[in-house]
Amino acid sequence: MADQGLEGSNPVDLSKHPSGIVPTPHSPVIYKMPPRIAAIRLVSSHREVYEPCDDSFALVDALLADRTNLIEHNPKICMEIGCGSGYVITSLILLLKNEVPGVHYLATDTNPIATRVTKETLQAHGVDADVICTDIASVLEKRLAGSVDVIVVNPPYVPTPEYEVGMEGIASAWAGGENGRTVIDKILPVVDLLLSEKGWFYLVTLTSNFPAEICLMMRKKGYASRIVVQRSTEEENLVILKFWRDKDEESQEKETSSSSFVSQFSKSLSSLMEKQWR
């Protein structure tokens, strides 16, 4: 890809300068800065708030991988459901703020301490968002229906006994009920209500959450999907999914059996896992 240097200079082939340093004959060295995300040292913390971990990093990596598309998407409203420490929403703002002006950012969490910590994280990075303490988006559904262009969610996905779901404090950040799906299944219809016609939805899941089944549920609501990031750690196998409204009428009308859909998804996931371990 060619980039234009200083006025009057010839185009520079950045591919020949992998370090990002572009020499010019009569000017200082030009540095191509990488996209900025939230700095862990500036992320606020509290014993009752989930700290950034592998799932948070994987979600931000998914946003980084899709950054060019997000910029071209030109969102007007972006939202995180379940903001925790504020690491993800802050990273999203930093990724877009110099490229997409005038975006309205929102973040919600059911834990009041988490909303306070998120505000501190945002302030430490010099960015801003409306942070609201609510269950999923219960106070925003009518006002924001059909208007949110990007939604990111790192939900409580850990399989736990049902009685742990919705507990106060940090447990609310991971307790996902049977198959880790109780909270996820509550979030999906809210996302469907909030997303604009061009809206994108990024979701963190485990393989034990049956992500293929989640994609099939969303397919029946008219959404296409793909795996943006797959990551295996010592403790879990993470799959970051992206959803968008499928405007292909032929595709919508085409019947897709559950078995064939799940089989196709499994092949895609297996392919990504093989690439990761090569």
C-alpha cells in the first residue's frame, strides 16, 4: 500500500518499511503509530469488579482486527453491555476517536461499583462515555431502539448453578447459569431491539456455550455471523462472534437445517484452531 509523504515528495511504499519508519531525504523520520487501546496500568480496579483478562483481551483484539471496517462503518452510537472495569469500551473509543468524530458512546453494568470503576478508567485515558447502572439496557431500550450501530458484550458465560446468576458483586460478571447461556439468552433479544439496520454486534463466548447454536438462533432473527477471533488458553476456549443483519433476501429465504449449520460452524472453528496451533 502506498502512502503519501510530505507535500512535494514521492509516494512511499510502506511495505518496504515493516518497522513503520519511513526515511525521506529532506525531512525528519516519519513514524506510523499503531492503533491505541486502553493501557492496563490506567485501568481502575476494585475487588468487586472483574479485571481485564483473556476474554477482555480477545474482544479488544477482535475490535482491532476489524478496526478498518469499523471506521468505514462510521457508527454514530456505540455501546458496551456489561462494562466491568471499562477496559473494552475505553479501547473502542481510543480505536475510533481520531478517525470517526461525533460518536456517542454508552456503557452499562448491573454492578454499581463497576460503573464507578469504568468512569475512572475513561477519565484516566482522557475519554468519555455515558455510563449507566442497569440490568443489560432496561432503562434505554425505548429511547435507543433501532439506533445503536455497534454493540460489544463480554457476558457472564461461565457455566454455573442457576442460583448464582444475578448475584451481587463480582460474581455477576461470570455466573452464566446452565451451559453459561442464561444471561446470554437474555441479552440477544435486547441486542436485536437496539441494533440499527446497519448495526454490528460483537459477543464473547466459550465453546461450552454452544456458539453454533447462538449463531443459529440469531440466523432465525435475520442475522449473519462469523468468527472474528478464536483463542485457546489453559482454562478456556474463547470464540468472539460478530453478527449483522443479513439483507440478502435469497439467503434469508433459503432454509438452513440445524445440523448442516452446526456442521459448517464446527468446520470453521476447527480450521481456526488448527491455524492457532501451527
